[in-house]
Amino acid sequence: MIHFERSEFDGRLKEARALMRRDGLDALLVFSQESHYYLTGFDTKGFVFFQCALVTANDDPVVLLTRKPDLEQARRTSIIEDIRLWFDAPGADPTRELQDILAEKGLAGKKIGLELRSFGLTGDNHDLLRRRLDGWCVLVDASYLVRELRLIKSEAEIEYVRKAAELADQSLEAMVETAGPGVFEGKIAAAGIAPILEGGGDMPPSGPVLGSGDRALLVRSATGYRHLDDVDQLTIEHAGSYRHYCACLMRTLTIGTPGDRHRDMFSATKDAILAMTDAARSGNTIGQIDDAHRATFDNAGYNHARLSACGYSLGATYSPSWMDVPPMIHSGNDTLIRPGMILFLHAILVDGPRNLAMSAGYTILTREEGQTPEVLSRLPLELINR
């Protein structure tokens, strides 16, 4: 059940420990499920409860503190051998068991990083942890540490992303084939999920984001599927997911005969995403991608309808989001683009007063300096009409 070679995990842990020593950390408390998966392979949705892995700056084995329902999960999906349990009970406080582990490892008075930017560490659990360890050790935010490593993908990771992109293409083709006047949105969404699961992929962490009519202007999922009108618009944003690695696509379809405004919006959207792709070269900054996005839409007269960001990083993620951020792609972001990044670029127009939407998006792999990125989709950029 472990989806990478042991040497891959050993290398990741070695790099994480090097960053810990760089930043003067004696240990790292891992709460992000994405970090668990990246460093050890541990694969679970049990992160909704208190769950923490201790990684020391020396070569001590990783220790996991979790609940009993995740015991076999950790044994069978990860390289972790030292697994400790806390048990549900009235007034249970797993930070007590965690402090015992830290004391066992000689970490009293030491500088310990923790992942605050995580769905795996809720506010109440952070409060328990802070109260428990305040004055006993020095806690600092180290949310960036594993995130820094995860931004650049290994060849093994890129192989999984390519598979996810293939599944995303098949999913979009199935949804386009199903869409048409009078079709229920739920039927379209269901058609898109089947190729992903049948192709050996995972349920995506969220979505698909799918809506017609007024709902085509939404950029988040919302309950209440409807039937498409004879003349309509349908926005689809979705991800193929394989071994938790995601690749996203986005399109707005026209239903019935597209109007001139929709055609013009598509032309501007296509120009924008092509300009963004050209800007996403290694050596440029993330912010320069959005500069190209803004300039193209503004020159076409759509500054009122564009968004203030145009994409984000992707990787192996868990619910509730396939967005693997930071970085977000927005103007002023000085993060340097390097080879091996997986980025989702989206060019979106939301014209509220006219009740019109148009969008295009795809996933790219950044390459060596001077080279344009690789678009990880074989589907053409064209106005899709059903």
C-alpha cells in the first residue's frame, strides 16, 4: 500500500531534517495530512481528529501519535514503525501523551516547530497544545518547512501527476459528451467521476465545481443541481486525482447557439491563458503569471470581470481542497518559478451584470529555464458548444 520506494521517503526525511537544522529546530510536530503522506506515506482521513507525527532533527525514528482506528492504517500505508495511541474518553487530552513522547526524546526546553497552517490542527487542539507546552519548550510556526520541499516534484511524483492529468481529460470528455439542453447537472457530474474511479484514480478532494445558468458564475461548489436550459452556459472545474496527486481542468461550455459576447469572452480567455503559460517559465516569478493574466484581460476590456488571482500550486492533497497552497498565483508574489513545479492556471471571467461566464484552465509542469512549461492536457483550447 506504500506508493513510493523507501529510498524516496528516506531522501525526503533527510531533506526535511536539513531544513530543521538550518532553522535551528530540534523537532517538528507534523499535523498536515499532506506532510504525513509526503514524509512517510501515511494515508488517512483520520486527521480530522488529533494526530501528530514527531520528526526530530537527528536520525531518531519518526513517532506517530494517533487513535486506534488509524493503527492498522499507519502500519500498512506508511514507513512509520513507532506508533503510539491515545484513547477517546471524557476529558481526553492527547497533548498529555504527546508531551510524554517529547520528554522521552529529551526535548524539554528545546525549539520545536509545528504546522499551524493545516486542517489537521484545529484551533481548540492548538490551544490545548499551547497550554500544555508553554514554558516547557519553545514552540514556533514551521508550516513552511515540508511545504517548501513539496513544491518541487520528484520524477516519481510527476509520473502520478501525469496519470491524474490523463484521468482529468477523460473526465472532461465524459462530461462534455453528457451535457446538452435539458440534461440534469447531477448526471453530468456523475459522468465525470466514473472515468477517474474506473481508471484507478481517487475521489478528488473536492468538486467537481459544476454549474449552469446563474450557477455558471460561481467558482465554488454549491448545492442545488438543476436541468440545463435550451440556451445556457455550463462552467466545469474539476480534478483528476491519482495516488492523491491532482491535475485540474476548467472550461465554460455554451449550450445551444453561443452569442457574440460569449465568443468574444472565449477569445479573450484563450489569449489570457496562453500569455500566462508563456510567463510561467523558470526564472520568472509567480507574480509575473498574474501580470500577464491581468494585462491580457484589461487590454481586451474585461478588467471588470477578471479575478485578482489566476491559479495555484497542485500536489498530493486531501479534503476539503485540491488547492495546494501556497503559492497562489497573484500579482506581486515574488516566489521564483523553478523546474518541477505543478501549477494550475485558470483564466476566468465573471460578468455579473450580464449574467455571463467564461473560463479556461489547465495544469502545467514547469521546465528548465528558458523553456515554456508543459501543458499536461491533450485537449484543445476551443469554445465547446453542446
